Amino acid sequence: MRALLPLLRTGWGWRAGAPAAARLPRGKSAGPGPHGAMAQAFYRTEERGQLYSPDYRLFFKNVAGHYISPFHDIPLKVDSTENLFNMVVEVPRWTNAKMEIATKEPLNPIKQDTKNGKLRYVANIFPHKGYIWNYGALPQTWEDPHQKDKSTDCCGDNDPIDVCEIGSKVLSCGEVIHVKILGILALIDQGETDWKIIAINVNDPEASKFHDIDDVKKYKPGYLEATLNWFRFYKVPEGKPENQFAFNGEFRNKAFALEVIKCTHECWRTLLMKRCDRGAISCTNVQVCDSPFHCTQEEARSIVELVSSSPDKGSKEEEQVWHFLGK
């Protein structure tokens, strides 16, 4: 019989208590950075299969070496009183492979998205190369496809809420970092609300300058305009129309963004406690002990062991093509 980690009730939900050996005193860090180093100390990843292949999976482990779900087991907030959130990095800046948390698979590893049996890559649309930020998601959030958003009048896209991290460092797929929320953009994708959080890594050298969306306009002029255009056009090379936005494409501020995050966290709680239609979403978790989808460490290990670890030596990244969409 294994001992379960105690659940700590924060202002916005649950997180598992860290083992005593892993806990650090308030204000102390596990490395040179005050926040990011601690996040890295708590989580690690394990690859299965070959990168750029349909079989590739990136699983997550906690500080004790036990497999966890990055969707359900990593807490949303780092501290219940601060504007400080965990972000799971799915796609490093300047890369093209559409990596994402596999919401429909047990333990929700990161995988490369596919469409019609083909691996997905975002197009290079001049002058941008791949994703123009470190792209990822906030854990313990869910955009409910059955709940109409009062701001956009559209239902959610059935995914964790997306994050565009605008710091200077190119991060790695699977990193868990601490971010400050700055604002939000409301993309309407094929009739669904697809919120895009604008955030910055708290360990970025310029993070202290950024407190709200206007600071992005001040210190990174042109970045928000580039972000809007990127989301507007990124599906056009696939033959799809330009994307649309709520609020005429205007970015909303930090306070608005925090309310959206709070709402999506509540939707996630409802999902994990089996109080709504989850469809094909996998809610298997290791650390939310009062969830009906909770599993043991041994069961989690069995899930991972079923995934092939044999690399496919024939896999390689897609060749680069550039698209010019000038009017």
C-alpha cells in the first residue's frame, strides 16, 4: 500500500503536497533562478518513440520519479496569492512541429498532432519562422465545448487554455516554467473560442518590466500586432480562410485574462470530478486523490510501459517551405 500525497487546497483548486525532501522554504529556490529552477526541479520528462513520428510521446514525472499527467497533476497556480502560474511548454519558439498535450490519451503525454494520417507542421509565413513565441498550455484548465462563453458567445475548443510566452529565451518541449500573465486574445477558430494567453517567463531578464498588456506594447513594440497576424493567417496555407477574433482583435488586459483562467479552471474541476460530459477526454491522474479518475503509481507505470520505446530511425522533420501572403 503506497502513501498518497496530501492535497493542498489553494485559492484556485488542488495540488499535491510535495514530499518533505522536495519542499523548499518559502522564498528559496532549487537553483540560480528564483522560480524557474524550482519548476524544473519538480518535473522531468521521458521520451518514447522517435521525434517527428506518429508514435512519439513525451511523458512527465514528478520529483519522486513517478509518472504524472501534465494536464491534471501539475498545479495551475504556483502561489495562491501571486500572479504566478505554471506553464507546460509544448512548442519551442521558431519551430514548426505542432506538438501538444494528448488530451484523449491516459496521462496526457505530449505528442505531435496529426491530420488525415499526416504529422502536422505550422507553415512559415513570411517573415516568421514557425511559432513566434514559446507556445504551450496552462495545466488544470479546460475550455468546455458545451459551455458558451459570455464574452465571445462561442463554446470552448475542448483543450487546456493556450499560452504564448514572450520572453527572450527559446525553451524546450516539456519544460514546466513559471509565468506572469499579461493579457489575452480571443481567437474564434471554426466557431469555437480559443483563448490565447500572453505571458512572460518570470526568469526572463526583462520580466520585472512587464505587469500588464500595455507593457508588451511599450517594451516589445510590434509583437502583439505580429501575434494577431500570425493567428489570423496561419491556416491559410492549408486552404482555409483567415481566422476571426472577438473584440475586433483587441487584446484584453491581465485582469480580464485572470478571470478567463479562473473560469477555465472551474471547468477543469467539473471535468475531473465527473460532473460534466467529458467526451473522449482522458482524466486519468495520479495526484488528485478525490477524483474518480485517480490511479495508482503502479497503474500509471503500466500505462507508460504499453507505449513503444523503440525509435523509428526513418523519422525526420518536414522540409521548410515559405509562404508569402502579401495583399
